[in-house]
Amino acid sequence: MSEEMIRIEGVCEAVIFRNDDNGYAVLRINTAGGDAFTAVGCVPRAGVGEHLAIVGQWIRHPAYGEQFKIEECERSLPATEGAILEYLSSGTVRGIGRKTAVKIVERFGKDSFDVIENDPMRLTEISGITVRKAEEISKDFQMQNAISRLIEFLVENDIEPSIALRLYSLYGVASIGLIRDNPYLLTNMELGVEFSKADSLADKLGMSGNSMERVEAAVLYELSYNAEGGHAFIPRRKLSLATADLIDVDIELVEDTIDGLYEDGLIMIEEISGEFAVYLSHLYEAECFIAKRLVRLMASYDGEKADAARIIEKIEKANNIQYAPLQKEAIKSAANNAVMVITGGPGTGKTTVICGILAMFEKMGLKVQLAAPTGRAAKRMSEFCGMEAKTIHRMLEMDYSEGGMFPNFGINRDNPLDADVLILDEVSMIDIMLMRATLDAMRPDCRLILVGDADQLPSIGAGNILKDLVTSEYIPTVRLTEIFRQAAESNIVVGAHAINNGEYPDFSRKDTDLFFLRREGVNEVVDTVVDLCVNRLPNKMDIPSNQIQVLTPSRKFEVGTVILNRKLQEALNPPSKDKNEKRLGEKLFREGDRVMQIRNNYDLPWYSIDGKENGMGVFNGDVGEIISIDVGDEILSVKYDDKVCHYAFTMLNELELAYAMTVHKAQGSEFRAVVFAALGGAKRLLHRSVLYTAITRAKELLILVSNPHTIGTMVENNKARNRYSALKRRIELNIEK
């Protein structure tokens, strides 16, 4: 079969498959000479009867045989009455079935499309078509044509076609013209196109490097980029310097632009501790909302103090348990406060306290809801509490079907949680926006118990919620410090606490769950990690490879996730004629690979394995397995626990291999065995909190593959990793009001 590009013209005889979200279609095409063949590619909202001029090459699908892969497509609507009837009868235009199509073509003939698009009220001349239905038919037809042209425009300019529907919902039929006038509209938060891609398109269209649109987009990009790094705001001077450096313009131009964005309400500027803090407006609103809501919850609680000591005594007798003094203090605080925080390291009894609090509230007759930021954390919470725990997104009935800047939550102030108490675990992972949505969903009389380890890494998203609340000294906080006997027998737990105290862990014990393998070179570290995962742990310790997680501080340093994933994939899931593959740039995906979602995708559908449930949304850090790669239909399917998601090949930049992952991505998860690899790197990554978080991910076994210098550097490096956040200060200001 030839690999050279071929041009073929024909008519669409049948639409075998069509994905209206990304434009992908499988078509049966007839040529003028009577030849029929299958073509696959991006042909948005394809319809029977369309004339297509396609450019591409022949490929062979392993299951479906010879197909024509479309790289470019010119299309025109059918021109003959018969073809128009077939097109309208195919269901391509919503609101038109076979009978209605016959009536339209009989009445308007070859002018049918023109009437539908430009003079829809004439459709009411047909029996059964009301004014409203005529408007709906015309609107859908116009939208189809506009989206088709829009997707073609995006593909031509190397921009993901998956944003077409959101782009159309924002700007309608004017989308292409508006983007040509200002490509930087693509970078707004509703669309999320990378600044570099919009900048490349602007350059292609001849826009000035000093244009207001470019500088505004660069400022907003810098704020968004830093928000993804955890900062709620950026000091104005730093923002100006970073933006000027990014796009090589005078800093005075950036300063003027910042003032303009503030006047337009797109950003907020406020003086905080002598700095002029610049916020994206939604982060400013969220931070203010959280502070005000927490203070109001604390101030509004006027319930009678429970006789917690008596209730605790009854719980202890009923369950044959004896709580430690700090555990009792935590349970009492939960009983008598509207908001409280429980924090502590591994082995300090946070789980036991949560169970005690549940028993307390049960005796008080209060309805409790349990939740956590990730599916794995929620599942773990359910197991130890003996009652259902939900992910926060599921609890809030998150929905993104309407598009827009942020997800919609079915549970909110107008439809609040049916709970007297909300207990959240792994709070260190919760960012500003998710905390805002959670507080918005609580009734004014609902209590809030926040549980987490304040010494772990903070959330991936903006904010530092748990640490800010603990250091505010306003929210009642109990820090559990006692390591209980069973936990103290684990060198993982003992080692984690030693590291947290700035001490080098003890690796001298042989009959232990914590090991240190000294390796000095890159090849030594990588080869050892692979050998542990493929041979030593499965064969000598009976731990299957799929229950081992490799962690590392970074993605691209000497032993980052990029090189480790490549080597582990080669060893654990080598090429096979029975396994389909898909390459995307430097990434190679293969059936059977462990993969991770690397950004929130609120509008990606999922389906439960048993077929009884479906929904929307896959989240940053979710880990699954590739169960199939359909090369012909260009669909890759991933199983996440008990649900499956289907990814068009155009969406594969949202996935990466997960045999190895960064410590930050592993937050909220526990693994039977963890292999931690580190060998030099940026000092901000060789930090005590990174090592501490890595160690606390392991349940049964932890192996550090590194050298004494790197581990020592991490233990000693406890330099404050401040995020720009003003939540603590805002709480103080609200208390003073």
C-alpha cells in the first residue's frame, strides 16, 4: 500500500460512526466510477449525500482491513433533490425525520438548504412544523455548518478540535472571524488553549508583538500558569517582570495592561502585607468566600455543648477501646464546634478518631456525610468507617455538560447537602475552588470536620487550605502526635516521622518494611528500579508488579518519570503482535499500559463496567489501564477502577504512562509497595515534604533507590515552600469585622 498522499472525490453513502465532540467519523464513500470504500478521519457532523474531496492515504486496520485515512477534507452539501432528501432523512439535522424530509424536499426542492438556513419561517408552510420547530431546525443546521467550518479551521492551525463546541457556545457563528481578529481569545479559561499555540497563530496572521491583545493574554497566562503551580495570587512586580520576559516587551507596557485588566474586572489587585497581590478574579472571589464562610460557620454555632466525655465513655465500653488523651480531645472538639481540623502523621490514629467521631454523632442523632478528594481516598475512607464515602465531585453532583469556565454543581446553596455533619479526609489535596464549592453546598447549621496531614505536599491546584487553617489559630485544631504501638512496629511510620523531624531514617534493620539501596549512577538507579518491579519483588516477596508504584520527585531530571516510564513499559509491557499501539510525539501507548489522567476533564463521559451507571468527568491524578486501542476508529479506552472512558486520539495529550509518577501526583493514594527513586535534581524538588509524602504512600513496603547525599539533602532541606495565599489573613480580617 502506498504511503503517498492521494486525492479522491466521492459522495458519502453511509455514516458508520460519528463523534460530534471531536469530529471523528467513519464513512462509506462512493466514487463517480462506482467504487465504494471506508474512510476515517475528522469530518465533523458528516451527513449522507455530502460530496467530499478527501486527501490522505490508504492504511490497513488489523480488524477492519483496508481504509482510507483522511488528512484533509473539502466538502459540499448535496445538490440534487434525491441527495438532499437522503441527507435530511439521515437524522443529521435534529428535528427532521424521514417524513418531514420528504415534505421539505417536495415543497422546496433544491432550495431546501437555503430555506432552512436563511428563511426558516417558510418551513411553517409545511403541516406539522410550528414556528418554534422551524427555528430549532434552522438553528441546528446553522450550528452544524458553523461547527464543521470551525473544526476545519482549528485543525488547519494545529489547535485541538475538541474545543469547537465550547468555542461555538461562546461566540456562535462569528467564532472564526473573532479568532482571526484576536487569536488570544483561545487562551481564555473556558477554552484553555496554550498561549504558545495562540501566539503562533497570531504571528501567522500578522499581529503585532506589542498588541494589547497579546500582552493581556500573556498576563492572564502567567496568572493561570502560577495558579496551576499552587499560587492564589502573584505579587505585581513579579508578574510584570515574568510577563515582559515571556513575550519580550517593555515592562511599562505590561504595567499599563495590568491596570486595564483590573479596570475591566478580569483580575483583582489588593495590598496584602505590603505587597500588591494580583489575582485572577475567580480565585480572589473564592478566597474571600472561604474566609467569610468559615468565620460565619464558627460564629453562628450556638448549639448546646454535648456531654462528650460521657458519650466517649459509652463508645469505649461498647467497642472495648481506650482512646488516647489527644484522640479524646479531637472527638470532644468535633462534638462542640462548627468547624475543626484534625491533623497528624502516619500511625497517629486519625482513622480511629474519625470512627470515634462517627460513633459520637450517631449517638447525638446527627446525619454524617463522608468525602475525600480522590476515588482511592474515598474508597479507603469507606473501608475503615464502614459507611459510604464519596469523592467530593460526586458528592456535589458535578456536571460540566453546559460548558463554561467551571463545572456546575447540582449540590449548592440552593440545593444544599442533606447532612448535619461533613467529614473531609485528605484535606491537604483540596484547592481553593473545590473548597469554595464544598462550603457553598453546606447548610448554615452543618458542621465541618477537616482531616489531613499538614506536613504533606499541598494541593496541585491553587491554595494551601489545610496549612492556612492550621496556622490561622482560629479554627480549633488537634494535632495528633503519639505513634501507637502497632504503627510503631513499622519502620515506614517511624522513618516518616524521623524525616519530618529532620532526622536521617534508620536503615539498619534487616527484618523491616523500609529498605535503602545505595546507587550512584543514573543507569544503576534505573536498572535497579526495573529489576525490583519485574523480578525481585514479584518473585522474592510475592508482590505483583501491578501492586508496585514507582515514585520520583520530578518528570524530566536524571531519573524522572519520563525515563523510568519508558524503561518500565519496555520491561513490564513489551511490544506484542497481540497488542495495539499508538504513538503521540515522544509518548507510546500500548494495550495493557498503566496510565494517568494529567488534567481535569469535566466533560469526558465514563461508563460503569456493569453498564448500570454513567457520568462525566475524569480528574488529574486518576490512574487506570489501557484495555483497548482501536486504530481504525482512533479510540483508546481506559479502565479506571469500575468505570471506562473512551479517548479520541486527539485527546491523548491528557494521558501519560503511570508505571512511575511524581510524588505530587501520588497524593491521596496508598500502594502496597513503593519504590522511590531519586538522584539529584532541582533543590525545590529535593525537599523534606517530598520525601515525607513519598514514604507515607507505602502500606507494606518501601524501597529507596538513591544515594546518601540525595536523601540527606532532602531530609535537611526544609526551607519554607511558601505559596502565595492570603486565606489566613482574610480569616483574621473577617474575625475583626
